[in-house]
Amino acid sequence: MNACHLLIVLLLVSNITLSSGVLEVFAAIVSYVFYTFFDRNDLLPFDPKRLEKDLRDSLFGQHIVSDVVLKAVTSFMNDSNPNKPLVLSFHGTTGVGKNHVAKIIARNVYKKGIQSKHIHTYISEHHFPHRTKLDLYSAQLKQWIHGNVSSFPRSMFIFDEMDKMQPQLIDVIKPFLDYNARVDRVSFHNAIFIFLSNAGGNVIAEVALDYWREGKNREELWMNSKEMETKILQNIFNDKNSVY
């Protein structure tokens, strides 16, 4: 379908009075056509070797995240019918490269990289500063996520400062992350959600320091080393200053 055909369809339907249900279906069809034939141009053909090289050349001292990101993103992007969105959560203290990794992923998915209009970044204390407005924020956040994915299925959402985000807002996000997630008749299987958090950063640093004291190489450290993943989760849920 080219632009002329789409214009004809729009002009024909504009002269017909339709029920709200039919209008919703029509809007979904137009959104799909626009995404498939026009707006999809912002997507790069996925190349796992390009991503691997980018991680190797641009990310230093983070072999764990390089391995996880390469496997997770490649598996997701090569799946023509994923049963859930891609969900990645990066933890660590300030300055370790969480935002940098998100940018690497973005520039391997979209032609414009992090500047793509299909990437939506939310910073907890900047976008949701007032606890008295949580109901308003919740409604807006749900609308933003739903609206962007309905118009462009391969949308990316980056949530920064997750350790400072209020539980009510986290509860808004959860339904969009589930297996076979369809919210108000919109599928979120092709969306990408990236969460950035300082929570667990001290645990990661302590485990890395233990390895150094034992004379082991940094590259020997993995998620299952010294039960690091379990310790991170325990630290997050036991931290009274965290809203997780």
C-alpha cells in the first residue's frame, strides 16, 4: 500500500459516520499501515555482529553486561513473534555506564539512535517529582506507554532512577511487561523496556572487591559468582531507602 492508497482510504471513511468500536479498529489499522510502510524506516536491520562490535569497542570493564545484552537483544530482535517485550534492568553505582549501555542498544535498533522519536526516557525525580500528584502521574504514564506502542510497536522506554520511583508508578508499568501482554487490545510484545537503578550497586562493588582480594581476575566474575544476583535482589528489597 502506497501513500495514495492510504489517502484514498482516509478520504472515503471521513464521510461515513462510524461507531466508536469501528473507529478504534480503523485507528488500529491506520497505525499498523503507517508503522509497516512508513514510520518503520527509523528501524535498523538488526545485525548481532554490529552490536557485538559496538559493545566490544564502546564498553570497557563490563563483561557481564556485554554478554547479557548481546544474548538478550539478539534473541529478542531475531524473534518475529516474541511472547513478551524485552525487559532489561541495569544496576550499579553512579558512573558505571548504565545510560551508556542503553545508548548502545538504541543505536543498534534505531537509525537515529538515542535521538529517535520512538525512544521515551523518564527520570523519576524529574518527571514525577510530587507525591501528591501520583494519581495524575499514573494516568499519564499509562497513557504515554499505551499511546506510543499503539502507534509504533517497537517503541523503547528508558526509566532512570528506578530506585527513586514510587511503588504506585511501578505498578502502572508492570502489566505492560507480562507474557502475552495485551492492554486495551494493544500488544506490547515488540516493545523494549530498560530500567536503570543505583540499587544493588554497593553489593556489586563488594563482590568485585572480594574477587580482587582473593587474587582473581575481574573477568572471572559472573552473575552467579558468590550468589551475586541473589545478594543484589536481597539488598534491593531490604533497602528502606528504596521504593522497589
